[in-house]
Amino acid sequence: MSRFACLLRYALAAVAVLAVVLGVAACGSDSSGNGAGKAPDYEQALAGAPKPLAQLYDQANELLPGGLEAFQQRLSDLQGYPAVVNVWASWCGPCRAEFPWFQDLSAKLGKRVAFLGVDANDSSAAATTFLKEYPVPYPSYSDPDRDIAEYLKDTVGPPATIFYDRSGEPMFVQQGQYASKADLAADIRRYAR
């Protein structure tokens, strides 16, 4: 092999390594620069939330048991407030991509909109680790057998986001990842009222 061919091969390999390093560095963050571990100050952002929402946020970042019955009771307790329910799993790449958007928007809108999570088809250990990486001010219900996800109509798999009106009626289901935080915010304005 000629010296030129050898140098070209090394140069191409270096470019490939650089591309991988830059790609990995970009993972886990969105255009706002908010990536894993960079959650808003929820205590400050949600101070003064109405009592039913404050009680929800008292269980911040918890993985709750109780299955479908507990989830339905929570939705009932939240009537009077619109709700956004995000179905996620720790192994779901698109869930990881959009979770920072739920972190930001729940902090900004959490005094008037209830947020809930449903961890579907996941292990408790993996879900707990995920929530340490991406803390949120609201609880998630553990749904290892997808009972809650099946109840939530039209959810094939994570991610999925379901919007409820103030009376507890489902208004819209977004199946799959949102393209941007702006798209998620627009649907919250449109459906969670």
C-alpha cells in the first residue's frame, strides 16, 4: 500500500472517530441546552400551585404502584384541571429525547395543568435510574404489564402522550415522539384546557 493511501486511510478513520464523538456529545440535549440531569428548579417554579396539583407534585419523581385502579383514581382526583399523561419507558430512545421537554413544560405550566407519567413495559430498577437522570416534578405509575397503557386507548407503545380536559375526558392522543418542544407546547395549549 502506498504511503498516500495509508495516510488517507488514517485521515478517514480520524474523521469517523470525530463524527462519533460529536454525535455522542449531542445526544441527550435539546435545542435549549437542557439535557439529562439539568432539570428546572421545580420547587420555585411550582410554588403556590393549587392544592390538588401541589399534592401531585409532593410525589415528584416517584414511581408509584397500584396499577390501573390507582391511576384512574388519580385522574379522578385531578378533575377540574387539564392533564397531560406521558407514557414512557427507560429503554425508549424517543422517550429520552423528549423527556427534557416534559421537564421544562411541567415547570412552566404545572400551576394550571397536571402532568403524570406512565412507565410502561419496563423494570422498576431501570425506571428508577432513568428518573434520576431525568427528574420530573410529577409521579409516574409503574405499568410493567401495560394495563394502564391499554386503558389509555390508541397507545401502541412508548412514547405516547394523552391530553385530558378539565372534566377528565381524553381529548387527543399523540402516538410517538414529538418533533420539538414547540409542538408539544402547542398541543398542551390546544388540548389541555
